[in-house]
Amino acid sequence: METYSQKEQLSKAIESNSLEELHILHLSRYMNVRRAVARNSNISTEIANKLLMDPVMNVSYMASLHPKCTNERVFPEEHLTSCVMCERDERELICDSCNQKEYSSNIIY
């Protein structure tokens, strides 16, 4: 997957229904790609639970909301910013120019 651009990976992460492809994409170096995988309705419980433990809260929080996520993780309320809870399509997400931005959207947890 690393041969694909971030934009191509994002499209695949959002549109794919292939568990094999989604499994590869959940390991992407791009946070937005992993976040898009966490929101994809076709992921497995295994992928959802792995993404729940992602060090970037934007990813792990979205995974925690997935119906196939069977594990739990507690998120400190003060870290649940509008960036973390953002529902925008990752393909159109431009965090640096967002007017809802409270502070860094890449909180490492």
C-alpha cells in the first residue's frame, strides 16, 4: 500500500469492502487513512480492536465508536476535542485551516 499516495489510500480506506485491503490499510503510516479505516463499516472486529489501541487519539476514538469494536478504552474528557470527534470525510479534511480546531488534532495517547 505504501506505493499508493495518501489520497489513493484514503479513497480505498473509505470505499473498500475487502477485509484483506482494509487489514493492510489499517497499518498505514497516515493517521487519516487509519482513521478512515476505523470508520469503514466493512472492517472486522480484529481491525476495530487494533485501531482502538492506535497511539493517535483521532484514530482510536473513531475505532471505539465502531459497532464491531468489542474492547473498551477510556478517553479523558478533556482530550475529546472537536478535532478528535470530527465527523468530516477524511478526503476533505484540512485540519490546519479548520475553524473548529481547539488544539493539535494528533494527540498521542
